[in-house]
Amino acid sequence: MGAKDIKERVTERYGAAARAAASGAQGSCCGTGCCASTTAELDPISADLYEEAETKGLPMEAVLASLGCGNPTALAQLGAGETVLDLGSGGGIDVFLSAQRVGPSGKVYGVDLTDEMLELARKNQAAAGVDNVEFLKGDIENIPLPDDAVDVIISNCVINLAADKGTVLAEAFRVLKPGGRFAVSDIVVRGSLPERVRRSVELWAGCIAGALEEGEFLALLRGAGFEDASIEPMKVYALEDAHTFLADAGLNSVELARELDGRIMSAFVRARKPV
């Protein structure tokens, strides 16, 4: 499974999720599902990430296109006037929530590779009447911003989708200002995953197969130049969740699910660029 195969499948799957959200259906790309269900209840990763008060007033299509594994805007401690970058911004939910937190003196960029997601995000921006955001087409392995451009980088279950995580983290380090913060939600692995899981392009697009082992994630952050790197588990997925992850990829078996039990978690990953 090469980088090109991964990128094509991820783009295809998230394009389908954008079309589903635009038509009023709930996407479910992180985890399992066909990206066009009417509820996220069957998706143990993407369900119930935001409080109702947070999403009140946001376009429904932005909420329906939420495909993350956490709520980075609630954990990143964003301040008024800060410039924020969301890697893999999708339909824009975390961009809009960040824009509320940084206020009119701040700015939020969203970068996404998928044309359908960018189109949906810009429609949602127009519907929400939000002025302090900008959506850019780009690959998170080659971020379309200059050096030292942003105060905070957030992301919601997207770094695991990249074929070259080291390049993503190096790019994140590049565009952060000195003292800038890296604050992302992502799927992280404890221990090793079976090779059958790692080789599955469907499970890669579903946020599982490409997830970094926690020690490897921390090492890559430090290797990119970050300091104060930490990983905080938010939810550890158990046997029942593992069966759900495997079903969509045609790999569901009792033995394989047992190997995943307790090894996959949603986590909040923090680090800082030195001053």
C-alpha cells in the first residue's frame, strides 16, 4: 500500500462524506460506515464530540461533516487575537469554533485537500457569516502558509491519515511562530497493531491503520524540533468498538478484534515550538 493509494482512498472517502453532509446526512469516515448515514451512533470515534451549546448557531452541514475524534478547540486554550491553523479542516466545524474563541482580532485558517470539503466549508462560512476565517486548498505535508505564520495548530483526527507523518510535523513546526502551540486530537496506538490491520487501506481511511504508536508520535514531535510533547488519552476503545472498526473493512473476526482491544485511543497531543 503506497502513499498514492492512501491519498486517493482518503480523498475519495472524505469527498463522499462532504457530499453526504451537503445532502443532510451524517458522515462517518473516522471509524466505520459508508460516510452517508443519518446518525453517528454506530461510530464509536466520531459520536458525541461537541456539546449542543457549542454547535448552536453553526450551519447544520458543518456539524454533519464533523468526522473527528475529539474537540481540540475546547482543549487548545485559544486566546483573543491569536492566529490558528486547522490541518484537515473538513466542513469547517473546528475552524468556526476557533473563530469564536479568537474573536474578530484573530484569524483562523483551514487547510484541506478535498475539493468537496472545501466547497462545503466555504458554503458554511457564507451561511454562518464568519469573516475571520479562510479556507485553503493544500496538503498537510506541504502547508500553503509561510514560516512563522500561526500561533496555534489544531487538527481533529487527520494526522493519522497522512502517509508521511514526519513531514506533516516538520511542516507544522515550520509554520508555527516561536513559542507557538501544537494542540491536536488524533487516534493513537498503544503497542502494535496486527499487519492485516496496518495493510488495510479501508482501515487507513477509517483513521485506524495509519495511527501512530504513542512513543513514535512523541519521538517524531521531538525530532521535528518540538518541546514539552505529551499525549493525553481521552477515550480508549474496547472489544465492542474493535468489532465496529473491523466490520467495514471485511476483517471482522473475534481473534483480530481481541488483538485491538484496548490498543486504540482517541488522544489529545500537545507540544510547543521553542521560543
